[in-house]
Amino acid sequence: MKIAVTDTQAQLPSQPRQQIVVTNAGSKTVYWGWERTTAASGANQGLSLVPGAILSFGGQGFNVGAPLFFICATGETTDILYTQR
């Protein structure tokens, strides 16, 4: 699955899942968080995911069904690839 992320927050919707793997397939850093206020800078800055980095959550009995939010810095864009189950 693929999501284009810009300086407007993108959301990976909430749904039942036990595992998720995300990678930044673009050339710009993306910032992520579970908070609806996740931003690319300031007091609500999310965690950075640099180009090529992989993020993985899950395991038996682990619920990662909450929405994930992604955003790039002003004027930037990148692609997020993900798989889930």
C-alpha cells in the first residue's frame, strides 16, 4: 500500500490490525505519530522517519489498530509504503 505525504497531514486509518510495517520510500523526511496534532516541527513534532528507514510494530496480542498520522515539512513530499495484518 502507498500513501503520498505532503505538508498536509495524511492519515493511515484506524482498523483492526496486529502488525504494521512502514517505510519511507521517498527522498524527504516524514514525521509520524498517533496524535491528530502530529506536526513536522514545533511542540507537536512527530518522530522522524528518514528516507529508507523502516518502522515495524506488532506481535501476538499487540493492538496497533489506532490511526497513524504522517506529515512532511512545508513544501516537501514523500511516499510511505506499508503492509499490515
